[in-house]
Amino acid sequence: MKKSEYLCIGKIAGSRGVAGEIKINPYTDFPEDFYEIKNIFLDISESPIEFFDVKVHKSQVLMKIKGINNKNDALALQGRFLYAQKKDIPIAENSYFIEDLKDCTVEDAKSREKYGVLKDVFNRGASDIYQIIGKDNKEYLLPIIEGTIEKIDLEENKILVNPLKGVFDEN
């Protein structure tokens, strides 16, 4: 399965002021990432939008889009998603996009036992949690703490793990 070269980076939440500035709820780890993204798309099959005057305000991103000059034009975009190419999105070394991890096979790093397929990653405060669907269609939740991940191999679509006792076994 080929992973998409685009990621959804936010959703337009509304307008700010009367001059057509838009408010964005960012889907990036840091709203400040928008300062570095050069090409943003409303639709990945179209050309990038022309935007300027990017600011971070609280947890939202504010920006102007060329041709959006009043509140009504900005409100017409409310609910639309914004996309960027992965290559343009800042990411820390040895970090991965969650979308690239989804559908990877999860295996035991030592025994190579296949536990299932990663369906989602979420965070409840202390650590990321991998939602894995086993071959029995049972859901397993694997907390990701230091030492849990042995290796992530996106070329092989595989994640090797050292799971905590009791996550995959009934003991």
C-alpha cells in the first residue's frame, strides 16, 4: 500500500475580523510549524493557495489567503481542510507521521510473533498508545514508553516492539 505524500495539517475554524483573515485549528504537533510550510492546499488535486501574514494566536493559526478579502469570503471556507506535502512539514529526527505508521504490521522484536496491524495512535497524556487490531480482530492497546519500540521500518511496513507483560497475553 502506497502512503499518501500529503497530510491534513488543519481545519478552517472561521474568520477573524472583517478583512478576511481565517482561523485554523492546526493538526500539527506545534502551530508554529505553519511558519515553515511553504505550500498549502485546499484540495490536493489543485495548485497551492497563496497565503501570507501567518500568526499563531493561542492554539490557533491565523492567516490571510489571497483573494479572501472580507469576513463572508473567509466564512465560506469554514470547515474546509488544509493539506501540505509531507516533505514540506517540519518533523523531528527519528520521528514519524502517524499516517505512515497506520497499517504497519506489529511484531515481537525477539520472537517475531505477529501481534496484528496498527490502526491508530492516540495520546492520553502520559504517552502515545498504539491501537493494534490482532488477527483475531481483538483490539490491543500498547503504551509506548522507553524501550517499547525496537525498530520502525516503513520500507517493510513493520514495527518491532518489546511489549509490556500482559498486553498481548492473557496472563
